[in-house]
Amino acid sequence: MLESFVGCNSIVSVSSYSAALLVAYTTIGLKPNDEIIASPMSCLASNQPATALGAKIIWADIDPATGTLNPDEVKRKVNKNTKVIFHNHHCGYLGYIDEINLIAKENGIIVIDDAIEGFGSEYKGNILGNNGSDITVFSFQTVRLPNTLDGGAIAFRDRELFNKAELVRDLGVDRKQFRDKNGEINKGHDVITTGFGFTPNELNSYIGCSQLAYISELLELQRSNALAWREKLSVIDKGIQFIFQDDKFQKPNYWIFGILSNQKAYLIEKFRKLGFYSSSVHLPNNYYSIFNNFEELPGVNDFYNRFLAIPCGWWVPKEQINNIQI
């Protein structure tokens, strides 16, 4: 069902988002001290697993108007040790997919699209996971869509990587050969690939399948709510700027409705009083000592100082948005 929706026939489902990253990194042979270019303006869950494998995170600055990786800054950070460009799509807004993929292709680097918040977002008519990037990782944790209570998935452009990932997520075992005709473990089946016990359980998978039956409807409700927010906020004078307001190439999933304002603190308090829990969503990851990289990035600072998110999920009644007085 995931493959049908995304438009990619090489998707591996796993037990969590962290599992998705560990399987992806193990599949591509990430080694200690390999460098990963990433955005610090993302979820801590996006960047932590790489450090567990001993990789080195190299922060690249972002476009302060979008919250996504700045291609010029990515290009500046590429060197002979770069193994991966980890392209976070901040809160479901996609950013510069073609530009980042071109940089990777020119330098022989793998691109992993971080769709932790981006399931169902579209770029140039294709759903994220089918946009030419090498690998895309998804989260199905409780605050995502689809929500399987916990879970994740990995989409691969290369079929050989997909085949290897199927083994990596299941202890290196090929289930077609693991047992003999009597149901005993097959002595002739050797395990030669490092792996984890990251297969999803059937209950989570069933919940995911049930939600996928309604996923397009849920996404359209979110986009409808985003349009309602745009119309409501366009008439107030708070210096509000919409994320990607004129981008004809992308169709965000609107996991949240993102805005920029120099009156961020005032607006967060105002929206909360109105019953909408507004927030910054993420703290820039270059604040955390685990990454040992406190590099000051002007784009990140500018964006974080002005960005706030407003709920616009499928569960928000549109009339509640239409009736508020700001």
C-alpha cells in the first residue's frame, strides 16, 4: 500500500523512524567518521542515529525564508569525506530537491530525504519518496501521518539497496531460505549481513493499512485548513510571511502551517490563548553537545528567531480557524 501511494516499488517498512535511519545507514555502509551534511533546523530524532554509528555531522546553513537546506551552503561543505547529504524537509515543506540532488550527483554522494514530517508532500507532481533522491525515510509515530502508533519506512531508488535493506531490518536473514522443508533452521542458509530486529509488528501494520485507505482525504483536510489560515492571516498586520507562499513546484502536506514574523513571541502567546498550541516545533540541533558542532549559522538563527507553527492538522475544525479574532 505504501508503494502504491508513494509511487515507488522499493519500500521497506520498519518498527520506528530511528530503525529506518539505522537500516538505511547500515545498508549504504556508513562507517565511523564518515561525514553527513545535514540541517540543524530539524527534529533531534533526525540527526541522533548517525552519531550512534560514529558518523560526523557537518551542519549546513538553511534558507531563512524556507527553513530548508541552502544548496549553496551544502555545496560549500562538500569534501572528500562526505558520504551523505541528509535533506530534511522542515515540517513537510520540501525545499530545493533538484538542486540538492544535482550537487550529490556531481560529487558521487548519497542523498537521504528526511521525510520525518513530510509524508504525502508533493514536488513537481510526484509524492516525496519518488523524487529522484537515493533514499527517503518516513516516520509513522503518533504525531505523523499515517500514524501506526510507532513505525517507519524507507524508500529506495536502487533495487539492490532495497534488497539488502530487507535483510538488514531482519537480522540479516532471508526468510525464504531460513527454514528447511521441515520447519527447522536451514544449515545451508548463511547470514552474511549485519542486521537488526526492526520488522514492524502486525498490529502496527494493520493500523497503517487502515489509515492509508483515508490518507488522501486527511491530507486534503490539512491543505484546506492551511488555505483557511492563509486567508485569515492575510488580513492582519503583524508582518507575517508565509513559508513557500509562491512556490509552484511543491504541495506541502501541511503537517503544520508555518509562518515567519518578527513578533514571534507575541503571536505564540496569542494563538495559545485562542486555543491553538503554536510553537517553534524544533530547537536547532547545533545547540546540543552530542554533535560536538556548535557552529553559528546565520540562516538558522534568522529562521528560528522568526518561525512559528500553527496547528492545521486534519483534526482541526475549519470553522474554529474561520471564527477566531486575532
